[in-house]
Amino acid sequence: MNFFRKIFRSKKRSRAHTDAQRYVSDYNEARGYYNNADDKGDYKISRDDAFLPPRFPEANTNRPMSAPPSPIGISDYPTYNFRTGHSAVSRLPDNVLDRIFTFVCPHATDHSYLSAEETATEAGCMLCDMRDLARCGTVNRRWHRIAEPLQYTSIRLDSVHYCGLEEELETKRKRGSFFQKKHEAPVEVPEMRMRLLYRTFQENERIACLVQYLRVPYMTRETCIADHARLVSLTPEMRYCDMAEGVYSDDNTCVGLKAILYARCPELRKMTWTTGSEKNFADLWQQQPWRNLEVVKLDSMRIENGDLLRVLNSLPALHDLTLKSLPWITDNIFTPTFAGSFPALQTLILDDLETLSSAALLSYLNRPIVSASLTSLSILNTPLPPGSLASILLAATSLESLHYATTVTRAFSDSSPEPLRSTSLRKLHYEITPCASVKGLSTPTPSYYHYLASSILSQSLPQLCALYVRESEFVDRLEGHLVSFSVPLTVHTKSADHLDWSKFLIPATSDPSDTSGGHNGHAGLEVKAVWEMPRNSLVADFGDKRMSGFLQAWGEGELLVPPSPGFRRDPVGSRPGSRGSEYGRDQQSPGPRLMLAVPGSPRQGGFGGLVMPSPGFGKKERRGSRQDLWR
């Protein structure tokens, strides 16, 4: 019996071998291969000489197709198999791959202490960017090792997809599933995403220790406080987290969340205290749950000078402080006492402090350690006269950014004021508006802006490159003067009737009488209007004569021409956009597009290369306004 079984198996093998030979023969004949007759009975399959590259000699045309080409005697070129060899991406260093992944998901590199609303952008869909980064981490182990810290260091839980995918997902959610009962309420998407993230942290403690920044939408963090508390309890390395407003005011509904922050998040770097949290703030110098705090904001609190100084001196890493609406704070806050002295900071914001005087602030700035460290100062709605800015700039020798906003009732009183002087100031917000109670024939603000323009034309601010004013005709005060600027100056103007800033550029000139770069043929400063794609709207002030270069005649009306690739861009770097952006980007570099006004009549083609918008330009509009606020 075993003998006949062996014979049957041998016949079966020979039949299968014959079928395989017939299949190989048919395959090679269909592709121009044939049996070489010179082989004398050898049935090895070989290529036709016409199908071979010219570098192969005729002696090698009689080799079997199943064998690889011999590297000896064939060619001097390297025989690298591009089909099965390693790709060029696998030879990239880790830092280059990490840099590439940052362009896949730009918001993953956001390590600032700003909320989800302040860091929102329309450069693309951030949920889709995070999904693409997660898929990059599944390619191989090396990519996973590089992409995982980038994916979980800065997490952002958005409510909706800011792209066309949200409509498809919304349709699927309304359709429901077989396992969902009809009487069950629909699942809130942000809440479900938070629960899934909590499950991931429970299953992998190593990933939970990577989280340092967590941004949650406003309505989600206000309604899902319990889920938020459970999520924060698993992240011991948390540095910044969007929290409900009740945490800052010690509300009873957020007691559990704040207790978890005290116990489980010792590395917190930013905290805010508002009305109702005076006792916990005063006890902070005795119980220090967050010794590494860097940014502190105090809003509408009734606290004494001594308690404030004790707490501030107990935070060695503090460099950013905001004092807003503190009625009990007096000028003695800047005077050294037994409780300590006011610490030296990098950023100081004084907002609505009615009891503060310019003499007290100057005594603080005259300290050498303060003048060397302070780089940003904001004075908002504080009774410090505009004439005191000259003394403040002289005292703060390292100041790079100054924000001054106030309301005035009278014109500038000093007939010969000292001009603003600073060799380090680069950004200036000079926002002076008339008081609402003033009802006169003329407004008092032009005299203040005349004082600012004279200071700029005197070249006492050589490093100034960004200026924000609340006078729409301010650039007319600078145009045509015979002065030279070492750096280009960008002027942002806005009146009380407009919501967006109008942007103008004054190029740097080495020779004040040089007119080669101008287009009007006259000497002096040349002001160019710059149009930037707005983030939230297309509202702009086109009433100015310099903005006429952006209007193109189409039919009987005027059409706003969208930017096209090739225009100059904003010199200040901006956040790189994602690949899902539909507008506001080009192929050269990330960031918003800018256009410069070019003289000439729109009907004569004086646009400098502006093109008509494509028919589908209006269809690429983001449809996020149709989403519910609670989602």
C-alpha cells in the first residue's frame, strides 16, 4: 500500500512541475522572451538582446531569468537594487525627521502658555494634522520613537474638524449604530475624546508622563469638570492646562480639580487668581504646591501690599506678572519693606491700577537689576500721563516692547516735550483715544500722535520695527520727510470705526535723498500699503488712496483680488500652516500672504501681477460658522 502511495506522489509532483514550466514559458513568451536555440538542449530561459540595456555584453544574455545579474564583467555602475534596498528617508538623522514631523502637525510644537482660543488658527484642520502625525508613528519603530513625544507633549482637543470631514462625520453620527439605543442621548464628541485620552493614559503611564501642555475648548472644560480632573490626575509633568473659570476663583464646583492640581501637578508654570481666591493666594508662600510658576495673573483681588510681596518673593522662577484691577495696591508696592522687594521681571503688565503713579514706577525701573531684565512693559488704563513715557524709556534700558493705552480729555499740554528715546525698543503700541465724556468741537488725540511722529522723525527710536496706533491717518505724518531708517518700519493703524488693523510699510533707506526705490519720483519716506490675508474676516479699510492697488475692475463693480504666489511676505515669522489649508499660503514658505500696493489704474493693469480669482475661490470658504457653539 505504501508503494502505490509513493508512486502516486511522484506522478503528482511531476505533473505539478510540468504545469509550472508551462506557466513560466507562456509568461516569458508574452513578454518577448524565448528559448535560446544555441543552448543545445539546455532549457534555460534568456532575454532577447534587443530588450537588454546596452551596457550588458552579449556573453551574459544566456543566463537564467531567475538568477540575479552577476556584478562581475557586466558594468562599472553600482548594482544597487532600488526596488528592495533601503530608502533615502531611512538614512535621515533623527533631528531631521523630527523637524519634518513638525510640519506635518505644526501645533504640536506650541509650547506657549496660551489658551485654546488664543492659539486657534485657520491655517488648516488641527485634528487632521494630529491624525497624520499619529499615522506617521505607525510606519516603523524608529518613526514611532520620534513621533510619540511630539504627539503627546502638547495635546489639543478640538471640538470639530475645521475641514470638509466634519460634515461626513456629522452625518455618520446622526445615522447611529446597531448598538446604540434609540432613547440614549447623543454622545458629545469633545467629551468622548477626553475619555478616550484618559483611557490611553491609564493603559500607558509612560505616555501620560510625556504630557506637558493640554488645551481644551472653553465649553468642554466648563461642562466636563469631572472628566477633566480625572485626566489631569494622570499627568504629573503638566506645565500648562486650560481650566474652568471656577478654579481661579475657588468655586465650590471646582474644588476637586484644584485639589488634584495641588497634589498631582507640581510642575505647573502658569496660574491665575481672581475674586474669591484671596485667602489661598495669601497662604501660597507657606504652602508652595507650584514652586516653578513662571506666569502669574492677579485679577480683581483685594490683597495688601505685604501679602503680595511675600508670595511674589517665594516664586524664584517668576518672570511674567499681570496686575489688573487691584484697588488695595498703592505706590508702596515698589518700596522695599520687611516683606521683601518687588522682584525683577521680564514682562510686567499694569492694567487698571488707579492708585499707581509714575514716580513709583520710575523708582522701580531705576534699579539696575530691573532695567537690565525688563523687556516688555504694558501700561493699560492707568493714570500715567503720556508725557512720562520718555522718562520710562530712559530708565528701562533693555525694553523691547512697550504697550501704552489710555484715554485723554485734553490736548498735549507740554509745548516742548522731550522726545521718546530708546536704543532697544522694537515694538510700540501707542493707543490713545478720546474719553467718551468729552464733547467738544475737536478731539484732543491729534496732538499726542503729532508728538509720537516727531519722536520717530527725530530718529530717536532707531530699532523700532513695529508700531500700532489708533489713528488711521498717522502714516500721512511720516510720508515725504527727508529722514532715513536703518530698519523697515511696519505701521498698523486702526480707527474707532474699524475692527481690523490696516498695515503700511516704510522701507529702510540709507540715504534720505535716495528715490531709486520709490515710485512717485519724489524724495523722502515712501509709505506702501500692505494687504495681509485676515485670519477671521475679509474686512479691511480700502478707503485710503494707497489701497486702490488691491481693487480690480470686474464688470461694473470693484472686486477684491486674492493674493497670488510670488508676493513679498511678512518679515516677522508666523506659525507654519498645515497641509489642509485652503487659502492664505503659497508654495515658498509658511505664513500669511502679503501684497504691496502698486501704482497705476486698475483698469490699465497696474496691479504688479495680480491675477483674477479662480471660479472656485469663493467655494473654499470655511464653513465653521454652521457648527454649534456648545460643540
